[in-house]
Amino acid sequence: MGDVSTSRRLPEADPERTSRLREALRAADFTADGLLDLLGGPAYAALARSETVPALRATRGAEPLETLIRLFLLQRPVLRDRARAALPLDDALADGWLVPATEPGTPGDHVRATVDVRPYGGPEGQDWWVVADLGCAVGGASGAYGGGVDGSGEDGGEDGAADDGPGKDVVLGVGGASTTLAGITVRTPVARALDIGTGSGLQALHAAQHATHVTATDLNPRALTCAKLTLTLSGAPEVDLREGSLLDPVTGDEPYGLIVSNPPFVISPGARLTYRDGGMTGDDLCRTLVEQSPGRLADGGWCQLLANWEHREGEEWRERVRSWVPDGCDAWIVQREVQDIAQYAELWLRDAGDHRREQADYAARYGAWMDEFERRGTTAVGFGWITLRKSGAAQPSVLAEEWPHSVEQPLGDEVREHFERQDFLRATDDAALLDCHFQLVGGVVQEQVGMPGAEDPEHVVLRQRHGMRRATKVDTVGAGFAGVCDGSLPAWRILDAIAQLVGEDPVILRDRTPEAIRLLVGQGFLLPVEAVEAVEAAE
């Protein structure tokens, strides 16, 4: 078994030695593209699911890339000579990225990694590396609880579960939640950005590309160390790392133009794992972030976070979450998934490795979750995104919707454009709306549904092929209006022409159509020509 102090010690990040390590990783093509090329699609996808057998079979040679994959992703000891051929071995040993392999049965001429180093492709083709605890790059922490953080069995409790032992502060790497948040974040340049609960530092790494100053906080000092390693190894600009809970570390700071958070949002009966359990009752942690973050935003600033919220008996979830939004803020709340309380409890019990316990222990923990939900009247739990913008509007736009369908990431531009469309609609009355020139957004298709051979369809659907991939029913007037919107004519002139074609009074048609136009604009099917021109100019 590995030495506990060694397995718990994280590497240092000496700038010069880390720079040499970074260049070696890049030279060996230890990048997201390099992994895909070597492993192939099936093994690469399996690795993202924390399944290692296909990757082990694909890395049986002695090439530097194969060695690095075995060291940092598969956590296998490798010969010193092979490690030396792949990276600056003396630097890696000096800073603690590698240590001598001392497990029983391993020859003394082997080394092993102390952390997981996961290649990650930046939005503009950058080669980045995210540092996390061994076995915790993706798929939750349960991989760490076959034993401790290094899989040795020495870091958790008697059976490797993380009650109050060192496993409590385990740091995860890149997972679906973190990449989702990175994809939906608005990437306009800002002076100051804040990453709350930075974990392994992925959101701070992204923010450092478009913010002059980035602050990243975490309650877990081990996470701050991993974040520093991620940032330094990836060659990112310096980030201000601070220890503390939620907004406490930034009290008194100047306002931020962007706040992002993938917080410990899990609704659980206790605070067992720092990365997921916020220690507050129910969904109070997410509510607190939504209520308090706007107080740290600059005018026009954004707050974007992932969240869980309770579905309670006798309450409508949309109203609950909307009630969290402070005055003067626009909000877009998107529920992506709902789980009943049994599914939810089982998901996070497996995440903590509790399914590997004795049956009686597992049943007791399961029962504690169900007891907590019963006390609170919780029937299900929703998961989704919350975006706030500090607009200062007297009548803010607060939309809460359910959208479980597939979307096309990244969505940062779509999020920004959603709020710009709300600004337009709020500032434009119906008379002014009819004077506007609109353009149908690219990638919209029309579907007609009806009986074969029927003269007219039963209904017409407009469908987006990009972004949120929305679909909306329209009548024949709405379909005809959208189809001829190319920006050349004002809306009223198009409606008058349609009225003549269908034999309807043009005044009546003008009176009843603005609501449909607002729906199409609000959902992103139509854009005012001014907005289209602004986007084209920015590109």
C-alpha cells in the first residue's frame, strides 16, 4: 500500500519546473486531441465514464503519450526510464507530481502519479490540463472509495468510505456539470470575474481568458491547491485564490462583472463530502447564492450557476425558484432534469461509494435521505441552470421553464442574446413592434403535420437546428410571416400583404399578431434587424 502522507500530499507548482512539464506534455501530444487520436473513440468515451480497461489495452507500448496516459489517467506505475523519456523526471519528482512506487509487488525502479492530470481543450483550441485527486477526474468520487484518494484503502474509514477522514476534502476534476457551466457562461470581456467553489479550477481557467482580474474561492484548501496546479500547468494568467464559504471571502470587494459557480448543491441529510454537500438545509445553499450574488455584481453584470431545487407538495417549482430572484435582476431559470426522491438518493449514495457498504449500513444511509425528504415535504428534485443579470429594470424579465431536450453547446452567446431580446421586448410597445424589421434566424426549418393528402396541415412547427433547438407551433399567418422576414420590410407591411392573401381585415390582423411576434422574438426565431447587424459586426 502507498504511504498515506505521500498519497495526500499534492504537488507544488514551481513556475519554471511546471513550465518544463507543460512543454513536455505538449510535445508528447498529451492533449484532448492526442488522447482521441491514440485511444480511438470507444476507449476515449469509456475513459470519460471512468472505465479504464479499453485505455489500458490501447497503451501497452512505450511511446511517451502512452506512458503519460498510464501515469496520470490510469494511475499505473511505470518504469523510471519510460517516465524520463516522457517528461522531465527530476522536476516531476522534485515538485511531487510523481513519487517512487512503493506498493507491494511493484519493483523499486517504478514511479507513480500523485494526482490525476486530465487534458482539456480550451474554447479557442488551447491545450489545458485539469488537476484533481486520483480516481476523481470524472464520474463522481466513488472511484476514490475503493480506498482513499490514491486507491490505497488508507485514506477513508475502515471500509474506505469518507465519513470524517481525509476523503471528505476530495477534489474532483472535469465532469458533465463543470463542462455544462463552462458552455453556458457568457464570455463577454469583463474587468472582474468571480468563481465561487472553484474546485479544480476549470471555471477560473475559462474566466481568465476574458476577465482582467479573476478571484476564485473554495471552502476546501485542498481544492485551492488543485486549482493553482491547474492554472499554473495550463499557463493561465494569475488568479486570486481565497479560502472561505460562498461570498464570505469577497466581502468588501469591488463589484464583479461575472460570477460563476458550480456549487455544492446536492440536497442531502448531512455535509459528508465538501465538493457536493453545502451543509445547508434543503436547497438553501442555491437560494442563498441567487439572493446574495447580485449584491456583488456590477450594473449589467452576470451571475451564472448550476443548481438543485426541491419540488414540494403543494408548491409549484417555478414559483419557488422565481421567488429567490432579487428586485432589479432579470433571470432565466432552465430545469434540465427532474428525479424522484428515490432516484436522487440512489444517485448520490453511489457517488459516495455507499453502495459498497454492508447492506445494513447502506439501508441506514438511504433511510436518512428519505427521512429528510419526508420531513421537508420534498417529492422530487430539479436540476438546471440559473442565469441572473443585474439590469436594474423596474419590471424585470424572470423566466422559469422546463427544457429537458438536447441543446447545442456552447450556449454562452445564446444566453446573452436571450437577455438582449428581453430588453428589446420590454422597451418596444406593440405599435413600435409593427414598425420593426425582422429577420428569420439561420437554421430554422418548418415542419407541417397533417393527414396525407389533406389540403391544409393540422399545424405548423418552426424548429431551430442550433442553440436551444426550440420548436414552437404557429398558425398559417405566423408561418407565412416568419418565412418572409428577411429584414427588408416592416412587420406591418408584411401583415397587410398576408391579410390580402387570406382575405382578412388588415387592421384586425395587425391587432392580434404582436403577441405571436413577441413569442417568436422571445424564443429566438426572429431577431430585429438591428440585433442581427450588431452580431454580424461583432463577428
